[in-house]
Amino acid sequence: MNLSELTRKILKKLRGGVVTLRAKGDVRGRVLLSYTTLPFISPQSIGGHTNRWECQRIAEIWSEHGYTVDIVDFDNLSFLPNPKKKYDYCIDIQNRLEDFTPHLPKECVKIFHVTTAHWKFNNDAEQKRIEEINKKRNTSLSPSRGLPPSKNIELADRVTMLGNDFTESTYAFAGKKIVHIPISTTHLYDSPEKKDFEKARKSYVWIGGAGMAHKGLDLVLEAFVAMPEYNLVIFGKPEIGFVEAYHNELYKTANIHYVGNIDLGSKKFIDIADTSLGIIFPSCSEGGGGSVVSMMHAGIIPIASYEASVDVEYFGIILKENTVVEIEKEIRALSSLPTETLREWAVKAWGYARAHHTRETFSEAYEKFVDEVTK
């Protein structure tokens, strides 16, 4: 930790967990943003997850529109708005609007920035996955991606959302107009048009953040154990209970290679991406499928669940059942396609990601939203 980062952390603590970004130009008002203070405290972390840059950019856009922005961590449960600050807009990503509302002016516009499927759908879907693994493996895993109950969608005056129609469908009961904001990406890569697809034909990746069971790694491992002629590389932080349940598959299976966390800008990742055909991502609930989008940027063809919340258009495969048998079937089907078809799909996946999921497209969509809501 360098001196400037330490200073920022001390100032944040002294200011009650709040980081402030001053308005640019003529001051029009004040915004409370309940998301993450990390990019403002540790700027070097900006490339670790899309949400860090996105939070920073949301704050910058409001600042550029003349609003001073107070940023707090969404999970800082001790924070409540200071009524003296008279916020004009309040943005939250999870479940704080209910707590905040009594402390906000009546005219304050409450905005729910959706980054996950609805909490109940998410929790029920993950619980089902956990129960299936516990039954198969005679273990006692617990959910790791559970969300707290939230009334955000009911309380919000405006809604912005990452993800596609799947994520929106989990909030349909509220009858709210939803503005879609395309998820961004942390890294850009060259076109895969020169990839050796014969070499890559039988190589796949799985990548995910927290929630190995939630994101279907058990199904993927079981599929590749049954297909020893196919290779699988796994990226992601280990979860103790899951790793214990699938220790043999992760560490003692010749065609499965567990790498762990990886820098998506590293030569090691780029080398693996250059020799990989597809990503397998049978997640049970997402709000934008950042893992899939990142791999599409790297020229890797997506095989993903509908619940991964990523449009794969005409260059990928949507899983309908999320079963081991289906995963095996779709992997064999993709790998059997002609070389030039694989090249075409990979280039289209890369092109789609470049056209729809960049920091520029995120900024354009969010700026349009702020223009509309403040005019």
C-alpha cells in the first residue's frame, strides 16, 4: 500500500465511510451513490472487475452533469444519509433504499442500479444447485452467492440494469420501466481471426468469481471427466467446500487444469485464450455475465446458460437444461464444426463484444440515462 492510498483510506474513515467527488462546472445538486469506494481508494484495482470502473464512471458522469457525488460501499450497513445534504438523487445496487428513504428528501429520485437477478430468484436457484451437489457428493455445502431480501425494485423511481431480458424477467412483477446499460469489460484483445482452430478445437475454459456451484462448475467438471479427449482450463478463486467435494476432478484428472485466479491482461491468459475454443458457463443466475463477455472479447466462443444473461446472437450456444449430458452434447457439437465455421463464430463473438460491451458503450448508455433523468 502506497502513501496516497493509505491517505485516501484514512480520509474515508474520518468521513464516515464516504468518498466525495466534486461537481464539475455549475453545481446543480448532490447525488448519493451506494456501490463501491474501492476505485476511489485503490485506483490500481480498476482492472480487477468491471464493477470498479463502472462505479467510478457513474460517479464521473453525474459529476460532469454538475452534481457532487458521495460514494459509499453498498454493504456499509452502518451508513445512513445525512438529511442536511439534501440529496437530489440516490442510487443503490442492492437493498439499501428502504433504509435510506426516511433520511432522504421526499423529492429525491431513488434509482436502483441492477447488477444481479432478483434476490429471491437468485437465492432459490443457488439453493437448488447446492442441494443437488450435496446429494451427489454427500457433502454439506452452503450458498456463497446469497443476496439479502430487498425492496429496491418496489421503492425505486427509476431503474437501470446490466444484463439482458433474462435478468429483466426476474423483476417483471414490479412493472417498472427498465433502462438497459451494457456491462463493460476490463481488457480488450486482438481479433481471433488468425487463431489455430485445429489446435484449439478440443480446448475449453471455465471462469468465474465467487460461487463455483452457483456458476455450474460441478456440471462442467463432471462433463469433462466423461470426455477425456477434451481439455478444460479453470480460472477462479478456490472455495474450500467445493474444492474438497471436487478435489479429484480439479487436481487429479489429466485433462482438467485448475489455474486459479489470473490477470486477464497477462501473457499466460492470452496464451491460454489463443489455444482455447470455447467457454462453458452454466450459471444459475447472473446480472450481465461478465465472465462470458470477457471471454468473447478474447475470441472465445460462448456456451452459456440462458440465466448467464448474455446475448450470444448467432455465434454461440444457449444451454436449455444445464445438465451434464447437455453440456457434453454441445461441446461435441461445437468442436465438430468445420474450421472456418469456428473461425467465423469466434470473430463474430469478438466483434459483438467490441460493438456492445466496452467502456465506451457503457458510458454512452449511462450518459444518455442521466441526460434524460435530469433534463
